[in-house]
Amino acid sequence: MSCSLSAEIEMKQVRRRALWQMIAAAGPPWELVLGAGLVLAMILALSVGKYPIAVAEIPQFFLASVGLGSVAADRYAALANVIIDIRLPRVLAAVLVGSALASSGAAFQAVFRNPLVSPGLLGVLSGASFGAALGIVLGVSWYFVQALAFVMGLGAVVFGVAVARLFGNSSTLTLVLGGIVSGALFSSLLSIIKYVADPMNALPNIVYWLMGNLAQSNLTQIAWLAIPMVGGVVLLGVLGRALDALAMGDDEARSLGVPVGVIRFAVIATATLVSSLTVSIAGMIGWIGLIVPHVVRLALGASNTRLMPSAAIFGAMFLLGADYLARTMANTEIPIGIVTELLGIPIFLLVLSRTNRGWNEH
Amino acid sequence: MKILLRPVLAGLLLLVPASARDIVDMSGRHVTVPDTVHRAYAMTHAFPLITAIAPDLVAGFASPMPPKPEMMEFLPSGMAGLPNLGGGSDANIEKLKASGIDIAFGWTSKGEQYPVKNLERIAVPVVFIDVDRLAQYPGTFRFLGKLFHREARGEELAKTLDDITARLKKSAAAAKDKPRVYYAESIDGLTSQCEGTDRSEVIALAGGRNALPCNATALSADHYVIDLETLLAIDPEVIVTRFAATAATIKSDPRWARLRAVKIGKVFVVPSYPFNWFDRPPSFLRALGAEWLATKLHPGLYRIDLKAEVRRFHHVFFGTNLTDAQVDKLLSP
């Protein structure tokens, strides 16, 4: 079954790649198209929101901020407050978190050679959730809550890897088992925290935060976290070619001179780091790491060289779109994790419907 | 010595056939209660009421969390050493039985009546009382007065609340404009309550208007999450926060800086001892909370000596004699 499945998928991918290459040959390079798409999406995201701002005021504001044209001082201050202080951190957080989750999801799927794997595989999200919930219950400052989320996310993965090591080898199967153990442990620890949390104060904060929230971030924090996150996403993008070599199998990759162990470790470590940081910024946001790589694969083919950077950009755009809905769909703010999951299900079903013929023929 | 005697006395009481009587509680149920109550367990929202009318009969705290040490100095004397029996569905039924309670209090809201089944298993009668709105409290105090055979005390507490409410109503009616107040309930300040919800009634009592453009029929009206842009568009004149940390954030975060309330320095932290003056738990302290807020909203109209009023209120309800330092501590959380 797996033979015919992979053959089918491969044929489709070859066809799709050929189509894409035809399109790409006719137009500007794909990197440029995707990059421009992301910039456009960011500008759109900056222009929409509940505070009444006319569309024309956005360019006026930016022109005035570089000394061209003028806006009345009070209006300028109001615009700066809304656009720079309120919308910009959200937009940047969406871009960082979306790209980090999507590219680490794609990286995990490549390393584990399994399309159903997501960044939470090794327990990083459960660990980070536990860390943040612990911070909220202890009543420490928000920065410390975020730091705890990050540390516990890494801690959970280290624990999972240690469990895998107990079984003597570091095959991907034992790693997955280690991740399952670690995920289960930290989920139950999170349940303990939720159970003991003050139901009047701490518990609603934990529950709300676990549903994902981009509104907590401010510019200083984004600036600091952008360094490791952008670095990690770029590194994963660069490693795409090596992941293509790994996809052929360890022995074949080794024979090509690819240091399989080092690459696998680097990819897992980087993907873990950036996905742990996403929880620090925005809480739990599901589905992106699973579905965005699939959507990109469907559109651009399975080559990791192209998939890794494209998934990052698509992930950013997906989360910008989801955040737009979260901000504007109802009078109240809808937690973004709910939006990504509701939005992700039809997309995932669409992807499945495009590939399930291969699954049924064997 | 007293502590040692307690279980012995409780044991003796179990041996004595207590005379019982049938009553109709505030939800209309028929309940058989002991004629003389010896030890009472009051679930979370009922707890402040029993603390005021019968602190000597309270068997223990009824909170899912350990009670805060800061609240103890503002409670009736002798309560600080009480155990925490847990609140509602979290309470351990065997622990409750061992504490020797002979009556328990819940409240009339339909969804909150489920712990009864548990308590019925240890044969403790549960009496439901009204706790949702401040206007119900005089009635509840009179009802409890009869139940505990402390009619005079119940009347005193009810009358105090009636007087305060009447004074507030008069002032609110005279107010030409009613400032729009935003209640920043969550730590991040972005979860609130719609107009008309039980949990935000202090605003109306104090002669203000809820700044939110939603009412009690809205989906999630008592857990209303809004974003900063909506808040900027609403631009409330006064912000009241539940937590001191929230007020500190609001005053320093540039995202909040453009709000009128922040610019004119009208961001206030609700006092919270011994029970929160605004909400959670809902209690009669909302009357004092409304007086506190009225002095902020209508300083020219609602002219009282707030510190003296705080001292009087605490003395009437909790029997405490607060020092100036304690009053200051309450008023500047």
C-alpha cells in the first residue's frame, strides 16, 4: 500500500512541480512572488481593525511619519497608537508565530518521514503549556510566564529524548515514543495545574491563554524574540536541501556525504526551539504546523528545498488571515487557536480529498 | 483547650436529638433544618453572608483555593484559624462530615444547585439563598435572621444596606451625566462584563454607565473579551480594575496611553478585602464598592467621608474596628 501511495503521490508531485516550473518560468521567481504576497498581507492586516481608520489614512500616516505630507497632530498620535502600538505587534507576532509553526511542522514531517507529524510531536507544546500555566498559577510577571513556557517546552523535549535514549538507540520510532511519553506527562501536569488553579482568577487566564492569543505581545518583546525565531526559520529553510537528501533514506544520504545525524539533530533542535518560542508569544495555536506544509506541498511539490521557505511564508499569511477573522468576526475577540482549528479543518479535508485516491488504491 | 474541646463538643451534639423544623428556602424548596444551628458550611457565594450574620457558627472557609492571609485581619475575630473545607464540588464530603456541620448554604441560581446531591449523602440540609444582586441582600439577611433566630441582627444588616442603596439611588438620580465606566476584570484588562450583568452592577449603583456596547443578553455577557481597538473607539471616561497589576500595566503600557481615562488619571483599583468590593465573589460589599466608586464618579454629589464610612461598614458587618492604617491599606490596594 505504501508503495502505491508513495508512487501515486510522487507522480502527482512530479506533475505539479512541472506545472509550477512552467508558471515560474513564465513569471517572476517564486521567492519574489511569495515575499510580495506576505508584504501585501501584512499591509492589509495593518489596515483593518475595529478602530475606525479610513483606508486612505494608512498611507498618509506612513508618509507623514517620514516627513512627507502632514496629518493633524492629535490624529497622528491616535493613528500612531493604533497602527504602531496596537496593530503592528500583532501583525509581527502573527508573522513570526505562523512562519515558525509552519516551517517547524514541515521540518518535523521531513525528519520523521511522516506527513501526519506536527511540531507538538516531541512534547514541546505540552511542556510549554504546562510552563505557562505554572507561571500563571504562581502569579509571576508575564515575562516570567513566557520564559517558563519556553524553558518547559525545551525541558519536555529533552525529557522525551532522554526516554528515547533509555531504549538504547536513537531511531525516529523511539524518539516518537519518547515524545508521546513526554507529551502525556506534561499534559497531566497541566491538568493538575488547572485543577488547583484559582477558578476565579488564574483558571480563566490559563484556559484563555491555551486557546491562543496574539494580543499580549508588545514591540520590545517581539524585537527580542524575532532574533532567534527568524534565525531558526531561516536555518530550517537553508536545511531544506539536506532534508531532501535525508528523504532518500539514511544510507543514500550518507553516501552523498550528508552528515545524517548532525542534520537530524540540528533540524529537531531548531524546530523545537522556534515552536517553543511561539507558545511564549501566543499560547497554543494548533493545526498550522500540520496543514500548512500539506497545502504548500499540494501547490509547490514535496521538494524540501522549496517547501521549507514557502511553508514559512504561507504559515505567516495563514495566521495573518486567521488573526484578521479573530479580530473582526465578532464583537468580542475570538481566541486565535479556535479560528486556526476551525479554518484548518476544511482546508485539511480539501488536502485529504486531493490525496486520498492514492490511499485507497493498493 | 478550646480547639481540643471542639471535636468532643461536636461529637456530643450528634448524640443529642436536635429538634428540627421545616422551612421553605429562597428557591421555594422545603427543607428540614435544625431548630438551633451549631455549625454551618456556606458555599463560596453564600460565605460572606454567613460571615456577617453568624461568624461564630462558620465551620470553615469554603474556597477552592486556600484563603488569602491578607483577608484575615478584616474578618470577624476568631475566623483566621478556621480550616478550609473547600468550595462546592471541590469539597471533600468526608471532611465536611467530620467537621460536624448541621446545615449548609448554597445559592438559588439554577446551575449552582448541583453540590446539593453530595451534601444530601451526609444528611446535611442545604438551604438556598439569593446572592446574585445587591438588591436581594436585605431580603436574604432577614431570611437568615429568622433561620438563625437572630432577627435583630438580620434586620440591622438589611437596614444598613437599604440605607446605603437609597442614598446611592438619590445621588445617581441627581447626577446630570453618568460617566462611562469600563470594568477591566481580567489580569490583561481585556475581559469585562456587559451592561446589566450581575457582576457589573456596582457601576450602575454608583451612578455610572457601563462603557461596553453590549447588554446582558449578549453571548458571553459576563465574560466579554474585547480588543484594544474597540476600547479605544469606546474611549471610557473611567477604568476600574480588579487587580492592582492591571492598573499598573494600563498606566504604563503605550497601547493604553491614548485612552481618555488614562490621560486624565481615572484608573482605579477596586479594594478587595475581606471580599472584593465589586464582584467575585458577589457579596454585600458591593454596597461599599458602589459608595467608593460614587465618590470617584460624582465627588461633588456623593459627599461622604469615605474613610469613616469604610470603618462604619466594616464595624457593622464584621465587628472589626479598623485603624487608619488598615483603612488606608484597603483604599489603596
